[in-house]
Amino acid sequence: METKKSWKEKLSSLSEKAALLLMLGSGLATAMALFARRHWLLETAVHFRLQYLVALLLAAIILLLRNRRPAALLALLLALPNLLPLLPYYTPHAAADSSEETYRVLMMNVLYENESFADVLDLIDKSDADFVVLVEMSEAWDTAVLPQMRSYPHVRVAHTDWRYKTYLFSRHSFADNVETTIGSHSRPAVTAIFDLNGQSFRLVGAHPTSPSRPWRIRSRNHELQLLAEDIAAASEPTMLVGDLNITPFSPHFDDLMKNAGL
């Protein structure tokens, strides 16, 4: 005679199946991420390391509770490639020397369609930043923001798109006399050299193409390559800020950091 399963048994069985599916999906995405350099589609899987890690750890816990130890071990092994890239972001770093003078940089993508002008201006005011980089500045943003940036008398701009621009605002004067842009000619980055307390450095504000289509992903990667080449050729120490439209987990971000010497 067949006995009817209780709701607890049904729930337990369902959770086990869900854990196996979670492990399978997250494991497949993890495997795709390992070959991110091979194809743009595989690269789209590389940006969600934290989500894969959480999903695989959750699956491992459920499978252990269900006494599925081999499957739980597999989930933990699949979690490892996602844990390693995250460790640097959760490892304590040495604090800056408080006796040295420090400078503050604020970078923001205002989103050209956004109309929260007052909120952005309020944030700039509260940040008390020495340098402000704003990307996706449309004509509407120019009208709303530029008249309010009187405390930043030194300004440079790069036309990164037919719809918007990238601005660099500074309270400190430029050490270079010629306004220049670097990187791709079609989507340049704004840059300036400063001399602060006898130390020269270059500040770069960049906004490569958003990777919403395969051809745009290729454009972004090419723009990052050109940006790295120009930064590497500079004689001054360089700080790069911006909306780079990429995560630190992408191999193309690794290329940028390595080739630029950042």
C-alpha cells in the first residue's frame, strides 16, 4: 500500500531538486566565465561572481542537509573559482598615512536622460571634492550644472557621444597648457595633468561604449585597449576614474590594468 508523503517530505524533496538545479545553473555559468576571453557571449557570464558564489554555497548547504555529500562537495568546488576573484575586495588594506595631504575625487554618471539635477548638485556640494568627473552630460545637464560649478574654475571636456560629454572639474589649476583627450578618437577620455605640492600626476576620466550589443562589446574592448596604451605612454603617475562599462572580473579589465601599468 502506497503511503502519502507529508508536506515536510515534499518540501524536503523539492528543496533538494531546487539545490541541484541551482548548482547546475551556477556551475554552468562559472564554467562559461572561465573561458570569457574566447567569445563575447562567454564574457557576459563573468560579471556575476558574487551571485554564483552565494548560489553555490546555498546549494551546498541544502545538499549537505539532505545527506547528498558528493553533490555538496561538487557545489563547493564550483564555488572556489568565484571566491578567489572576490578575496581582494574583502581583504583589509593598509590605511593611508593621515599625516600626508589628501585629495578627494568624485566621479558620477549622471545618466543623460535623468533629470535629478538638484540631487547631483547637492552631492557635489556635500562631497567637498577637489576634482569632479561627470559623464553623460547632455545639453540639459550643461544648462543645470555648469552655472553652479563656480567653485571649480578649471574645466575640461571630451565629447564622448553625440548625445553627451564627459567633464573634468577641478579646484586646482592644470599643469599642462594644451587641452587634450586620450584613447579612442570616436569616444575620447578627458585628461589633465596637475602639480600638487611638487608632485605631478595625471587624472583621466573615461566612459567607454556600453556593452549592450556584440559590436558594442568589441568597441568597448578596443577603446579600453587604446586607453591603456595612452596611459602607459604617459610619464606621470595616472589615476583613472570613470564609468568603464565593465566589471573587475572581466579579462579585458585585467588587460586594461596590466597594459596601462595601473
